[in-house]
Amino acid sequence: MPIRLVSLILAIFCVGTAELVPSGMLHELSDDLAVSISTAGLLVAVYALTMAFGGPVVTLVTTRIERRTLMTGLLVVSVIGNIVSASASSYGVLVVGRIITAMIHGTFVALCVVAAGSMVPKEKAGSAVAATQLGINLATVLGVPLGTFVGQHFGWRTTFSTIAVLGVAAAALVFVTVPKAKGATDNSGVSRELKVFKKWDVLGTVLATALCSGGMFTLITYMVPLLTDVSGFAGSWVPGLLIAYGVGSIVGNMIGGRLADRALMASIIGLSALLTLTCALYWLVSPVMALSGLFVFLFSVATFALIPGLQTRVLSTAAEAPTLSLTANMSAFGVGAAVGSWYGGEVIDLGLGVRAVPLAAALLVALGTLVVVQLAYSERRRGTTAQLADEAAAEPVGSV
């Protein structure tokens, strides 16, 4: 594996761990900062909303900056945010740290995905996107469980401090190994970049991403309370279960990339439907410890198998503005994460309890599946119309 790709994977690992690790430390954050579990869960929502609305802005204002310089600078900002989080003396200060860290997320990951996609033939785009997703997979399989372990034994501030140190190493490695390149969007104009969002194929995919992501994060945010309070696992089991979740993410990512290469829309429809079913079944079996542990793995496989297809779909429908469109799709993930973490908290606070969270997640993913089905139907109908037009044009004049 080229050292340049290793550098990007390490950097995405740091960014991804910073995003996801609070989900594994909700009890510690809640107790230390004297807030409820649902309020602690809003740290995920704050990060997601900042990524959602800040990402496209950061992409647009940095479009002329040389790529390596931009990547390094974005990572430095992420380090600063993690330092603020680590030194936070109150919930409010921790929120500020999360906002600083989240600002760079969408733009940085989009840059990595576009770079990977440009290195391979078009028919291998799904696998290339999946390769960049490996950093997030590693954050899930290693970063979050280790961060949770450190948070439980040494305090949650130590977790954020460790991420900051790794971020410094990643920034240095990116600066040394990644060659200079053109700006984030190849110096295309802002107006040209924005025109891509007039296409329903792009907007519909972004909407489907937001809905499916909402379902994912409804469950992800409250997975630890679900495991401990409903399934009956002791807290000491949580890091191991999160490792199983992370292993599932790697398996799902590999499957999703290959399926996207073979049949993009069919794979998105099938995998989103599978994720809906998995969430619904998880709700059914969550009180059974052994089955709950199994469904942590299955949910992760289904979730991360779907992501490469959604990202590849955006690349294929918005080739004239790849970085901005991918940043917007990352924003859709952020909106979904914010909605999901808020939605899950509301389900709990309404008295339905933590057990209802997987079923609530299934409802959102089902809506995303319906949008994808509509996109596929429209695409097929356009293809049929174009084929009939070509046949009519080829028909000899005067024929009956």
C-alpha cells in the first residue's frame, strides 16, 4: 500500500475517532459533567450539525488552496479542537471543542475520496471509495473501543488528548508524503460547482444519505446504553462488543465496495432494505444477550456496506463538481447523525425507553430506501425513453 494512502488512512482514522468516540463514553461524560445521557448524546448531534453546515462552506472558501497545504491545515484545526475538548471544564466548553473539530471533517474526507477515485478506472470507483472508508472502519474497530477503554480507566479527557497527539503525527505524515496538487476542486468556479445541485439525481441521493444516516446514528449513538441497560452486558464487555462492531464495519466496507462496482443502484436498494430489516430484528432480539451481540456485528456489516454505494452514486452523478458534491453528501451524513442522535434521545425521553431505539432507526432507513427506489425507477424510465427515441430516429422515413 502506498505511503501516501497510509497517511490519508491515519488522518481519516483520527478524524473518525474524534467524531465517534463520545458514543462509547456517554456514561462517563454524563457523570462527570452532571448532564443526562440524552444531553451527553447531543455531543454527537453538535458535531454532525457543524459538519453538515460548515463543511460546504469550508470547501467553497478553500477551493483555491493547494491540496497538501489544505489537508495539513485542516488536520491542525482538528488537533486544536481535540485539545479544547480534552481541557474542557464544562459541557459548554466541550461543545466548543466539538464544533472546532467538526468544521474540517466533511472537506477533508471529501478530498480523500476524490483523490482515491481519480487514481482508478471509473468501473472501480466503488472499491476506491471503500479504500478511503478504511480509515473510518479502523476508527470504529480500534479507535472507539480503545477510546472507550481509555475513557473508562483514565478519564474521557485522556481520550481526546490521545487523539490530538495522533492528529499531530498524521498532519506531519500527510505534509511529508502527499505530493502537491491543484486546489480542492481543480480551480473550477463556485457557480459551476453549485449548478450540480439542480440535478435531482444528486439531491435525491443526498436526501437518501441523510435518511439512511439518520437511522444509522439513531442506533449508533445509543448502542452502549442499549447493550448495558437492555441486553444486560456489563460495562467491561463494551470495548469488546465495539471491536466486533468495528470488524463488521471492515467486512461491510469490503462487500459494499465490490457490490457498488458490479451493480450500483441495485446494491444500494438491496443494502438499504437489508439495513432496515436488521434494525427491526435488533429491536426484537435486543433483550437476549447473545443475539444482541450478534446483531451489533450484523448491523455494522449492513451499515458500512451501504456507505460506499451512496458515495459512489454521488461521484457518478456529479462528476463536474466532485469535491463539493461529496462534501454535501458528507453533510447529509452529518444531518442524519444529528437527526438520529436527537431522534433517539426523544424516543427515550418520551418514555419508550432505550429498547425502542432500533425500531425507530428502522423507520428512518425505510424512508431512505423508498427514495433510492424512486431514483432507480426514474433512472430506468429515462433509459427506456432514450432507447425508444433512438429507435424512432433510426427508423427509415416512410416506414409503417
